Amino acid sequence: MKNWAGNLDYSAAGVERPASVEEISELVAAAERVKPLGTRHCFNDIADTSGTQIVLDGLGGAPELDSARGIVRVPGGISYGELARFLESNGFGLHNMASLPHISVAGAVQTGTHGSGVGNRGLAAAVKAVELVRASGEVQRLAEADGEEFLGSVVGLGALGIVTSLELAVEPTYQVRQQVFESLDWERALAEFDDVVSAGYSVSLFTDYYGDTIGQVWRKVRVDAGEGPAPSEFFGAQAATRPRHPLPEMSAENCTEQLDVPGPWLDRLPHFRHEFTPSNGDELQTEYLLPREHAAAALERMRALSPKLTPLLFVSEIRTIAADDFWLSPSYRQDSVALHLTWKPRQPEVEALLPEIEENLAPFGARPHWGKLFAAGAADLAPLYPRFEDFRALAGKHDPAGKFRNAYLERVLFGG
């Protein structure tokens, strides 16, 4: 099997598709090495193993909605697109969505994946309880009331067990309008960065770091915010007159509806439509999150790297995310700006450039997205996470024999 991007061949000795939690428990208890696998939208070897790969797409069960408590319980392998359609049909929604709705809930939460918005915490922030199969095969449920262990386990990198279900907070459904603006002046964007990214429920900037302007701004506003008619310009950028794709040369047919037309949250918060199901992607991805107050300085560093970055980039998305309290979340206790890089499929050249990018962003405490390409190892990452050693101890407690470990975890968590 390959991952979604096609840049990684999984090396498992065997693959299992259990249909129940009980089957997962038996498989885990009997295995020497084991890892779960969701929608394979990671760009590195975080989900690889030399042992048994447990694919979660066969794990049955429909979402269970408790509307009185505002909670939905979902199987770990379900995608955000599937969950969103279920919630909308029942009059509910999620506070945030990633740009692509096809990723699995468990995989996104375990890697600290996020949506966008200065006031919106990442996808993991909706988690109220998580069920894991531990290395022994025991099934354990952790809820918010479990305190420290809960906060250490939600973003767990697959090191603490296999996530079989999650309970998420939901809210009444809501409508969103989406508008794209073109050619935002870099100098103005940097000088007024907080105002720019705060001017909507979610604001994303798309650029290749070349030239004097940012190519596109995608602004999403909640209809219930009571905002008036859409503006014709945004900090000097002009409103697009036709639907756009983040890559200017691409058709917008697979993108969510724009031109300020109101629609349900699930059809506006992602950048891409649910009906568009990408089977693979000829691209690579990297992302760094750093404190939002350093955004302008960090972006100046990225612009200075443009002669090396731009030839390898499809596009870069700049977005924001609010702080949370999960130990290994890239937004742990910091309101963050995320610099997302979608690369052309030229992995040797990309990987050769990553150390230079990380050196330039190091003064700002940049944390890499756990599921994408990065160069940093455990020694580099430990100072960036105040609870790093606590998490390593938690992993040792629940997996003393290293059943869930793999080359990735040895490199980024347990290495020197």
C-alpha cells in the first residue's frame, strides 16, 4: 500500500481490516508491532510499521448523536466529510473543518490537524472523550474529567494506542459565506497582519512568496455574525469576479462555492467540495506553526527564501489557529499562524531545503505539523513542547514494550 501522495510505500508485514473493537483488541494483544491506518493523508512514515497494519476503514458503526448534551460519538475511521453530512442532516455542525473533508477524524485529531480562524481552536479541541485500545488489548475511555492524561492523549501520534472512537462537541448548524480577493499587497498584509486574519471567521492567504503581492485571500464569514453585504475590496485586494482555485491555473469546479453565496458550514469551511474525492495527490506537504505575534517577521524570512522556495512550490497557505491545551498540539498554549507549503512532487529537493527553512523559522519557535514532511528530530522538538518529557513518560507507561513504536516515533519522540 501507498499513502495518499504516493511518496511512501508502507512496509507492514501484514494488513488487517477488523470490523469491531473486539477484533482490534485481539489483534493488538497478539502483535509484536502494530500501527493503525486511516485515510493515509500523512506525507511521512508516522503510520508505518514493520509489523501489523490495522486499517480502520472496516470499523463499523454510525455516528451517535446526543443532541441534549451537544455531543456526537463517532468511530475513529470515519471521515470529516461523512460526519459533517450526518450532523447537518440532524441540524448540527462542528466549530471547524480542515481544508480537505476526506481525512479521518481519528487521524486528524492524533496529529493535531487544524482548521482556520483566529478564534477557532483546532479539530482536536472538539474532543470530549477518546476510546483507545492499549498495547495489552485493553479498551480504555478517557474524558475531560480525567485531566492530565486526557490532555496528553488526544494528540497522541499513535504512540498510546489505537483510537477506536471519539466523542466530539457539536453546535447548532450555521451558514457561512465565502469570498475570494486577489492581489493583496505584501507590505500592507505584514503591517496589518492581525487585522487581516481577524476580518472573518476564517481567513487564508495563498502565495508562492514571489513578487510584491499575495495571490489570493479566502475569507469565510458566519451569516449569524450579522455582517452586511460583501465588500468589493479587502485591505486593497480586489474581490474576484469568478470562482477561483488556490492555484490560479486550475479550474475551480472542485472548490467550495464562493462569490459570497451563503451555504451550510460543511460546504464552505473546507476549500474543496465533499463530492470531489481525491484518490491520490501528486504533491507533498509541509507545515509549520509558530506564535502569531511573530507572523510578520517569519513571513519576511520566507519571502527572503523565495528564490529557493518558489520553484518547488505549488502554493503556500497562511492561516491562523487558536491556542489549546493538548500536550503535543502544534498550537499548545499559543495562538498560532500556520505556514502551509504544498510542494511539487520533487521529494529529494524538498527534503534538502527543509533544514534551511527550519533554521530560518527556529528563532520563532516553529513547530512542524506531525503528519507532514519536516527535518527536525526529537532533540530539536523537545524544547518546543513544555510537556514533551511528560508525554514520553506517558507513552512508556502505556506501551512499555514499544508495541506502537516505529521509525518515525524513534526519530521524533524517543531519539536523542
